[in-house]
Amino acid sequence: MGFKMGIVGLPNVGKSTLFNALTRTAAAQAANFPFCTIEPNVGEVGVPDARLDKLAEIAQSKQIIPTRMTFVDIAGLVKGASKGEGLGNQFLANIREVDAIAHVLRCFEDGDVTHVEGRVDPVADAETIETELMLADLESIEKRRANLVRKLKGNDKEAQQQDRLLAAAQAALENGQPARVVDVDAEDARAWKMLQLLTTKPVLFVCNVGESEAADGNEHSAKVAEMAAAQGNAHVIISAQIEEEISQLEDDEAAMFLDEMGLKEAGLDRLIKAGYELLQLETYFTVGPKEARAWTIRKGTSAPQAAGVIHGDFEKGFIRAETIAYDDFVACGGEQGAKEAGKMRAEGKGYVVKDGDVMHFLFNT
């Protein structure tokens, strides 16, 4: 599995420019006026992972297939979106469909690019978005709880669970906090997710800075970092303009350009790493002469569940998983060497897959 990240922010903060760069397309029109993005643009990118290239080299795989990440460029939000202002209703509907939210915040000064509220204040921008999402959630909760009244009178257990969770979310929101702060028990996790509240989505703040500030950020991004730390959220510093330039270059040229700018890696790589951490994702590999392939799973995934990511039948008929740690696969020069060195393990249904595991599944058809 990959995951879907919604790119959100106020108009003219660099969302569409960043989307264009990340997906190496010009599908999202980047223009200096609000609402130039109306329909959400969707782009898939391969997740860069140097380990996959190394495994393919050792196994002499004919094809390399990275795991995928989906970016959704969602229409710019304005104050009052929860009441339908601007493209509010459409924005809120689109954001329900993503796994995580990347708040792109304007952290650059540029008199030629207008700000919808006439100032550069990324913390205030973040608060505007969060407030609109919280107001939308409150309105949704009130309507849903009102619709549950009849079922509650009939002692419907599912309705009771739903109402209890909605009440907990409502209490947090009325206290000025997003629903993601609610501590949810494991037995309620599925029902909680089914509520699809906007403020339960994990958040990553993306500080869009000027080209000269891409390496270390600036005073605006420092304030965002402080806010993110206080909230327990993550942040990354990116120059959307640099990413757009890099996206037009060949790999060797891009590497030289990054080096000249004092950057160790492209913003895409940093954004994906932060996204993986945010959603507690990790990668395992399947490797052979035909292909070397990466698969994304959530941390804590069992071997049968990991097999199910490839095909449901693999999970249903799971017998065992032949597993080699990435470092052992490389050190032993491949599968045969790992076998001879005793580094291949037979793992059963209770095994929790680790990041970097190279796996081969045995199953009944």
C-alpha cells in the first residue's frame, strides 16, 4: 500500500507549485490569484529508496518497482470555508479522502505574490485552516448526534459507541483542540476511523521558504517549528521554487544543483520521510531476477498481513515467510549467500515485519 497526502493551504502559498514539482507534471496551474486550483489534482510518485536499487543490483533484477505515494492538490482554503465560503464545501469533501494533511505555509517574502489576507504570518495561516476544519467537524458532529437520538432510545449498541466517540470529539473541539488529541482505545479504533472527522487526520507542516533559505529556513519557519513541536506535529522546510527547478533536471544535474544550494536531498525525499514517520509506515521488499519491489505497510504489521498487501490469497493461505534482514542480504551478497550464512529465517504468523526485511511468502492456494 502507498498512502494519500492532501496538500492544503491558503491561496497563493505555493501549493500548486509544490505539487507540480513533486509529481513532475504541469497539471496543476500555478497562478497568482485565489482558487486557480478548483478540481483536486491527483499525482502518484514512486517513493525513492536507495535500498531498493542496491537489492536490484545484487539480485540482477530486470525491473525495479518502488512503492507509490499519492499527492492530492486541494483547492485553497479561506476563512469561512466551514460555512461554504470560497470553495469551502468542495475543499472539506476532498480532505476527508486523504490519509494525512500537508499544510503548506507561506514562509517567504515576495511583493509580487499576493497573500489573501495581505500579510506573511504562517502561524496565523495554520490557525485559520485548523479553525475551519474544527468548525466543520463541530457542525458535522452536532448533526450526527441529533440523528442518533432515536437509535439511542432503542439501546442500539453501535449507536451508543458512535455517540460516545462523537461526544469525546465534541468536547475536545469545544475546548479549542482538534479531535486527534482524543485518546481512543484499541476496541474503538475502527469505529473512530469510520467517523472520518477532518481534525483526526495527522498533520505535517510544510514551510515554503525562498531559494536562499532552503537549507536552514528563516524566522517564519522557526515559528512554525515551535508551533509544530508544541502540538506534537512534524514540519519540513522546502523551497517549492527550487523543487520545481529540480523537477526539470536530469538526475546528475539535480544532484549538482542540490549540492550548490547546500542541500543533501530533494524536498520530495524529506517530505516522504516525514510522511512515513507521521503515518507510522515502513517498507519491506520482495527480490528476484524478474523484479525488485518495495511494499509499504504500517509499523506493527504481522507477516500474514504484509503478505496480504501483495494479494489477499497470500494472507488467507499463509504458511510462513522466508525472511532476510536488508543488511544481511547486502553483506552476504544476496539470497543464496544469506542462506549459507544462516541469515535466512523462517517466520510464522506471529512475526511482526521489520523495516527493510526481504521476504518470500509460502502459502496454500
